[in-house]
Amino acid sequence: MEKIHTLLELIFQRGEMNIYRRILRTALWGSCVTFMVMGGIFLVSIFILHNELHEQGRDVSGRMGDYLEENFQQEVKVRLTETTALRAQIVGRLLKNCSLNVENLADTLTDTLQNDAEYRVRSLPVANFEEVDDYVPYLYYSPDLLKQGLSSELRQEVALVSSVEDDIRRMSRRYQGSVLVASTKGYMIRMDMLDFDGKGAVLCHEPLRSTYDYQHKGWFQSTIKEDRLIFTSPYMASYGQPCISICAPYHDNKGVAGVAVADIDTSYICRSLESSDVDGSDFSFIMDGKGNVIISPRPDGAFAATDMDLNLRQAEDKVLAETAERMMAGEQGIALVNADGNEYYLVYAPVPEVGWSIGTVIDTTKITASGDNAEAYVKEIFRRYDAELGKYFLIKVIGAIVLFIITLYPILRRNVKMAQGFAEPINTLIDGVKEIAGGNLNRKLSIKTGDELETLAESFNHMTEELTLYMDSLAKTTAQKEHIETELSVATRIQTGMLPDGHNPFPERQDFDLAAMMQTAREVGGDFYDFYFLDDRYLVLTVADVSDKGVPAALFMVISKTLLKENLLFVGDPERLGEVFAKTNNALIRSNKENMFVTVFCGVLDTLTGEFTYVNAGHNPPVIRQNGRCRYLEMGHYPILGALEDLTFGVSRMQLDRGDAIFLYTDGVTEAKNNENKMFGTQLLLRTLYVPGDNAEQEIQRVYEAVKEYAGSEPQSDDITMLELIYHGSMQERKDSYENGEGK
């Protein structure tokens, strides 16, 4: 207790606060406040958590029930989707197998009729004259055939066709229906499997025995007419049971000879759609390609097939009707529909073999009930957990209070040592920094604390070393920078001196007005302009733009300008301007180690005739002002200079009349950007040049001011070069005009 009392006096005594006392007080208060705040937060959190657990328990249980219900719904949807697809495959395979058997039977009949010597004839009972039991193949003659009588040739054919008796027997064992062979000549071989009535074959009973004529039935006529395998829609068979028929034609040497048929009882298909669930909560039905429910285990309701004419497209529920349309289209999916006053999930899949669709239906109340049971179970779990958590919280609160009392004294002692450990190296660091700040850059700090203070001391030592080196380097860099600036200034003056003066360069000439200017983006630029006379008659105009900026571009500019001018002066003929460009291009290629290039527009004006001959090597099209209209010069573009060797450059021509003007420029004019990053553009340049000025120099200055005003505070990003020529006509024309009074 005495040590604690001494420690508290040191902390709370009055007087000057040194760094040791500040760190000690800060550490103490920080520890205590942190401990108390954390403890308070812990206690408050416990009470808040305990009080809200009841509310949260009910909310979580409800959400858990919803989640379980939703999850169960999703599982049911997945299961139903898989089940429906499987049932569709089962029905498809059943019908496919049956159709294969019918086609095999038809092929056998075709082979029998076309190769009769290879088969043994059979003798079968005739249902028209005697009783026939179930499971026995028999013959039946249509009323018309009996009236006209059987020829010996037909009797031989009947006996021959009867050889398929064994095939009919094998097929009949697979399906609950009839298998038959119906000839176009009026006789039928048939076997019935109708043991549910115990009356024997269907056609041995009146009135069918005397009146049944299959040749007028739709299935027979359709198969004969289409001469292919067909599936009939479900219909009520002559023996009173719904079924579908699979029909295939067979042939003799003259063509279609009859139809092989297998009837499939719809109840046989319906059993393949029975639910595998114990409670039978879902069921499946089959809809044909017209929207009618044709097979269903339900005796009544929206999904029943009692009348075999229930069309789901006409259902009252709009969703059910739309789903029926999708089922008819052969689609696969799931929908939430209402029928018979209940809500169902309807999962559907196509049976492509016959153009049907299978739908599997489950009542949503079955799923909801599972979610409600899960919610009640979760609520009971949360109630039990709440009671246990209350006891746990009480123990934790008591433990937290005891822990605070036990750990208070070690915290105080640890804070004292920590304050001492911080204060001593900091004081050493302060003294060393004061000495360094006084100018002693050789002072080294030695602090071995193994933490950030040691790193800080090493940083100060490194800083003094770097500062010493920097001061030496700064003196050298300053001298080098001054030297570079002097050289750039000289280079600027040299480059400017290489270009002809663009301010009224030919004041003595009255037949044209010429002005030019260049404003570089850096100290030296890559643009250039040039004008000179080949002789007293031909005036050369050139504007070019090198692919880079700065000193490299300036050097390449000098080479390009010199080569082009020297080659043109050497040739001295405007007609050979294309040859001059080709020669200059090859020369640039040979000396171009940095893969630079230049775009050039060069034209030669015949001051006597106004003919303007020019070549455009990838440069911006000039602006022509003629007859009060401004437009861009339409011409073929030729390759840039310095890119590829041995290129050809075509020469173009145009006629300048009195008062016409041509304006040459580089892309620094049209691509100048404002603070919205939008370019000055070609259209704005046309509007600026539309109204002519007093002279060429005035028009160039007006364009430059328009560009600067458009860019605003944005810095110039590219060199700006412009040249304008206004043609006033030849000296002789001007003299003649003056004498005629036009120039007064």
C-alpha cells in the first residue's frame, strides 16, 4: 500500500510537468480509462445482448424458418426439375422403343410381301365367324371385302402375312393394348390384350364384328397418305379405354400395302409418371402439342384428362396459360401457377419424340408446412439458449469485476517502468537534435532501445550524412542546370534564326501577301515553316511537323528542312516536286537512327499564272478561301517522310485567282485543348478564317489569339506553326486592272 501511495503522489503532485511525468500520467490514465471503458462496454454489451435476445430470438427464428422454407423450396424445385426431366426421358424412351418395334414389324411385313418364298404361311382364326380369346392373334375382314369376296390371290397373301403372328405376340407382351396389321385390301391381323373384361377379342362381338371398317379411320388414312411413322393423339378406343396408336406403313412391290399399329393404353404411360414420394405430394401429367391434357393421374380439376379436351392455354390463371404456351413451344422451366383454388409449382420438360410436354405439379402448402415446423423448432432452441446464456452472463460479470481489482496494481507498476523507458531515450534524442540543428552535422546519436526510437536515431544519423552529400550535390546540380539553360537558350535562338522572318518578308512584292509564325511548346520545337524563291517567278511554301518535341525533334527538323530545300533548289523545277520528296525521304531514312518521321506540306506558286503545285506528305489539309467560301483542300494524301524507303509522292495542282488565300498549319492549332479536354477542331478553324482580314499577318495573329482564348489556362501541349499566302494576281494583271480603272 505504501508503494501505491508514493506512486500516486508522484503522479498527482503539482509543479512543472517533465516528459517522464507526462508519459507516466498518460500511460496510467490511458490504462485505467481503457480498462474501465472496455469493462463498461463489456458489461453494457452483456445487458443489451441479454435484453434483446428475446426479440432477436423471435426474429432469427422467423428468418430461419423463412430460410429453411426457401431452401426447402429450392431443393423441391431442383428435385422436381430433375424428376420431370427423367420422366420425360422415360416416356420418350417408351414411345421410342414402341415406335422401333412397330417399324420393325412394318419392315418384316414389307420383306414378307416382297420375298414371299422365304416365309412359312400361318392359319389364324377369323373374328367375323368365330369367338377368339384374349392373347390370340386373329383375322378380321372388313364388310366391303366380305361382300366382294376373297380371291385366291388375296387368300394366299393373307396366309403369307399371317406369318408375322410370332412378332405380334412378342410385341403384345410389352404393352397393355392391341397390336395389329391393317391391309389396304380390307383384311386385318390383330391381337388384343384386354384381360380386364374377360370377353375375348374385341372384333368378335357385335356390332363391331359386322360394321367395323378401319379403312375409314383417321389413323389408317393419315399413315397411308403420309407414308411415314405417326403418333395419334389419345382417343377412346373401340374397347372403351383411352389409348394412343403408333402407326407405321409397310409396302409390297406396288407401294404402300397397309399399316402396322401398336395401341398403348394411357394408363400404362401414366404409371411411369407416378410420384416416388411416400406422401405422393407431387404428380405429373402429359400435355399434347395443342395444349390439351391427354394423360394425368388426377380424375378431375385443371390437370385432369377425363374428357381429353382440357386445354391449358384457356386456363383462367394467366400464368398457367402462358406456361402452357411455353410447354407447347418445347421449352423447359418452372412456374408458380394457380389452379382449382390452390397455388402450385409447375415444372415442365418436353418429350421431343412426339411433341408432347410433361408437367410435374406440387402444392406449395406442402413446402410451407415444413418451414412452419422448422420455425417452431428454432424458437424452442432459442428459448432454452436464452436461459443458459443468462446464467453465463452473470458469472462473466462477477469475474470481470474481480479481475479488474486484481490487475490494477501490476498495471500501475508497468506504467512507471514504461514511462522511464520512454523518457530517457527521448531526452537523449532531443539533446542530439538540438546540436544537429545548431549546425554540427558530424554529431551521431547512439540510442539502443530496439524500437522506433532507435530507428529514429539512425534516421537522424542517416539524414545528416545525406544532408551533407545533398549540399555538395546541390552546388554541382545548380551549376549544371545553369549551363543547360544557357545551351537551350542558344539553341532557341539558333532555331529561330534558321527560319525566315514571317513578318511581311517581301514588302516589295504586290502580287501576293505572305506571313508566318511558330510558337514552340518547349524551348525548342519540332515544327518548321519555310518560304523562298526558286527564281523570280516561283515561290516555295513549306510547313512541317516532326514526330517528337524538344532537342531531338529540333535536330531532325534542321535536317529535314535543309534536305528538302537543297533538293528542291537543285532541281529548280516545280514539276519535279514529287521526285524531290522521294529523294528527301530516302536521305532521311539513311540518317534516321531514332526512327523519327516528319509530315510535310510543300507547294510552289507560279506568281505569273496563279498555278499552285503541291505535295502533301501526311500533313494536315490546308484551308483554301475562294469566292468568299472557306474549305479544306481535297487531295490525295501521300506517305510521311522518314518512315519507309523508296516511296512515291504524287504532285497535285490547283489554280489560285485574284484574292484567293491558302492557310497552312500544324496540328498544334486544331488539337489545342481547353479545360474540358476538348479540341479546338477543324470547324472552329474554318469559322475563324471565314472573314478575311486586312493582310496575312493579321489573319495569322487572329487565329493564334482564337486558339489561346479557347485553351484558356491550359498549357500549350504542342508546337503551333502557321503560314498564310494571299494571292493578289500577277504584276501584269494588277497593272492591266489599274489601267482599266479597277484598282483605283
